[in-house]
Amino acid sequence: QGLSSRTVPAIVQDNDGFMWLGTMDGLNRFDGYSFKVFKHDDKNPRSLGSSMIWALLVDRAGTHWIGTETELNKYDPTTESFIRYPFENKTEAQDGFVARSLYEDRIGNLWVGSNHGLKRFDRETGTYHDPQFLKEPNVGFVVSICEDVSADARDGITLWLGTGTIGGGDGLLKFR
């Protein structure tokens, strides 16, 4: 079995050397010889929330996070299954929640860039939070996140956000 789609929005390598490729038709794990493909299955609540993969992150602890067309997912390597974290804000969730970018900052916060702006994901409770430092939480469609590591850590974190035109946004935003 080959790559499940020719459109690959996200790539990451994990601590075991596997290459993970997020495509528009599934999550592909490549071991250097062959692909194993993971897809959404309506009958399996432990499958991916969607087969449209937009973002991938392997955090410092080695946990695999997958941003899909519908929610954030966490990979369970023991069972080769997924835990889904749907977006709980019903008003925004009705418009769809696309986890478009993922980032772990230097103090361990997990950030999710979405079509509803920037969210901080609490790994312990499985909930999303609007960041306190944003004066206007709806910054548009956040497609990329980068931390300014040259900033003084005593001042807190500084994030740069790349925003898309869907839902507004100014292109590049800096938040402290």
C-alpha cells in the first residue's frame, strides 16, 4: 500500500524514526519501506476524527498529536488507535472546527491554530481555552504558529501567528 493521497499538508518524524504524513485522505506512517494508513471510520470511535489531516506534532514527551478537519486527536501507540478531543464550544463547533496548526511552546503549552483562532489545549482536562494574552480571541484562521525564542522568558512567551484570509486575520500577528 502506498501513500493514501498526493496532497500532504503535514509531515513529522517521531522518536522511533517513523515518518508521519498527514494527507487529505488519512494519516500515513512510513517505516522506510512501506506505509500503514490510518483513516476515519464511522463505526470505530477510536479511529481518527476525520481522514483530512492538517497538522502533526510529536511533543517533548513523544506523544503524537494530529490536527484534523474536525478536531484534535492523540495517537495511542499501544493500541494503534486514537483519542478524539472535539471542540466543545457549540456555537463555533457548528461552523466546523479545523485544527490547522499545532505547536508546543518552551514551557509545555500545546497550542492549536484553528479556523476559530488560537486555542490553548489543556492535556489534563482535554479542553480548549482562549489564551489570556489575546485581547481579541478571534484572530481569524491560524495556519501557523512560531515562538520567538529570543524573547526574554521572564516576560512570558511570545508567539507569532500566521493567519489566513478565511474568517479574517491580518496575515502575521505577534502575541505576548
